[in-house]
Amino acid sequence: MRHLDEDGRFSSLSVRMRPLYDTRLADLGPGDLVEAECVCGHAELLTAELLRMAGVPEHQKIEELPAYMRCQECDERGKVVVSVKWGNGERSLGN
Ligand SMILES: [Zn+2]
């Protein structure tokens, strides 16, 4: 029988929920998305694959991505707020 932690989630799941400041491109897998939302309201969902194709290195912290991103809508650079939307797919750590 599995045990729930105080938040009511399986403790094995909380391991996957890394804080943004500790999340690098290498931590993202298929099904995980980076949501980038500009102050102008323009939002985009980026896949790890797309970021890699754009030349983002594996060790790049997701939190620091906005410094390199420019909004396609208002053309402002560094006005983007990013967050990670973890996919539901089960994935072993270190894979
Ligand atoms: Zn914008």
C-alpha cells in the first residue's frame, strides 16, 4: 500500500516537481512544456525539443530563459515569465 504525504499527493510524485530555480533544460522530457508568458499577454508553450533545436544548452536553467527570449508579439526582450508544465507521463529519474 502506498502512503500519501500531508498534501494528499503520492510522495513519489513530489520528487518530480522540481523548483523552477533548480530546473534545467536537461530535466525536461517529452510531455513537459515550458510556458512563456509576456507582460503584453502573449503566451507560448515551448517543448524541450524546440528549445534544443533553438540552440539552448542542456545545462541552461529554465528560470534564466527569459533573458534570451524575445516576444514575437511586442518584440520586447526579457519581459517574459516562464513556468514549467510537467507532463503526466511516468518517467524514471536520471533517464
Ligand atoms: Zn509581448
